[in-house]
Amino acid sequence: MGHEFDSHIEVTRQDEGSYAADLAPGWVVGGGVNGGYLLAVVGNALRTSLPGKPDPIAVSAYYLSASVPGPATVSVDVRRDGGSIATAAADLRQGEDARITALATYGDLGALGDDVRTTAEEPPMPPPEQCVPNTMAPPEVLAAAPLLERFDMRFHPEHVGWAVGEPSGNGVLSAWFRLADGREPDPISLLMVVDALPPVTFDLGMPGWAPTLELTAHVRARPAPLWLKVRHATRNMAGGMFEEDCEVWDSTGRLVAQSRQLARQPR
């Protein structure tokens, strides 16, 4: 039996470089469809267009207007496909409305070497059973974010003050993460994971939908099975916008994805 996530990001080829998609209603948050889910839909169309190079390495997307559940079209323009990597542009549209325009580099993460050098530090987290599940989020959050039903998230106990009106003000959120139906993580799903947690502005005492303007994701390795650790942080809010930096670590303690997005502060 297939997994829900795979059916929700499925694309069907229409003609050369054009794919039909059906954006699932279960990914709505605030005033639109979740940006990470949309990036995974675009990423799946790119993967389908680039045989032999199945993995996103770098994807940079600009969000032009809020998407709604229902039919969509993803057009892919392969700019270069040679050697170990390929670069392609992609656009997601709904009718006459442009939703996302993206540029991506794809390759085969399994063919990369194992030389890993990093000064990044894996975030310390209590075991999942000692963390706070997303099912305990306030009713108004659950009502505004149906996508939370797709996830099993266990928040660091120090990063859930926002849920009871006591945000820390540090601008940091971290949680254990996996899909609720048990689907194991892969590079395409990581494009969704980098935008899965609530906006980090929740920890600044600013709840509400924070529309993404631009999101760049770097996928560094194919993740191992089981839980992921996800950490979001921000350092600067200005002009009604903030940046959100994300790190995703797999169950072996390897940093498998990084992202930065620019978003509007909640209204």
C-alpha cells in the first residue's frame, strides 16, 4: 500500500516538460497551501524530468502567490544536463495564476563521496517520548493548520512556551519529526521537512501565518530511516520580514538538509 505523501506529490506527464498535479487540501496552513509541500511537488516534477539524477541538491524557489487545493501544472525547462549534475527551471501555476518559480540543481546523492567535515553541532534533544507532541497544540492552531495531521512532531520541551502564551523570545524551535503514516524520509521529502514546523516567529510571541517569499534548500545526503531532528532559528526581523534558518539531522546524527527562507512576519 502506497503512502499518503507520495500520492499527494504525484505528478502526471502531460507533454514535453509539463506535468499535472493535484494539490491536496490536507496541506493547508493559514491562508494557503504549505510552501514545503509545494516545493516537494515541484521537486517531484523535476526528478521525473531528470532520469539518472533523482536527488535535489539545491533548490531555490520564489513564492509569487498563495496556492489553493486543487489542480496545478508544473512546467520544467532543463537548462543543462551533463556530467554529474543537471540544472533546471520549474514553474507551478494554477490556471492563469503563477504560484512558484524555481531553479534547481539535481544529481545522485548516492554517488557522492563520504568525506564529511562540519563544525555544525547536532541540536541536543530529549528522547521523543520526553518531548511534546504536536497533537497537544492549541485548538486554534490545529484548526488553522490541517497539515499538522500529516506529521508526528515531538517538540523540545523548552520550545513550546508559545503554545501556552509564554514564548521564550529566543527565536528557536526544534522537534523530532516523521510523517504520521510511517513513510521514511528521502531527499524529496526533505524539501517539505524544511518548512514543516510552525514559523519560528511563534517563539517570538507572534503567532499566525507567515507567508514565504523565498526559500532555498540544500540537500546534503540521503537521510537514514526513522526520526529526523529539525531546528528552526531566526536572528533578524526588519521591514515586516524575517529569515528562518533550518537544519535537518537524520537518525545517525548526520546533517542531511539545510535551508533559509525569507518570510513576511505574521499579520
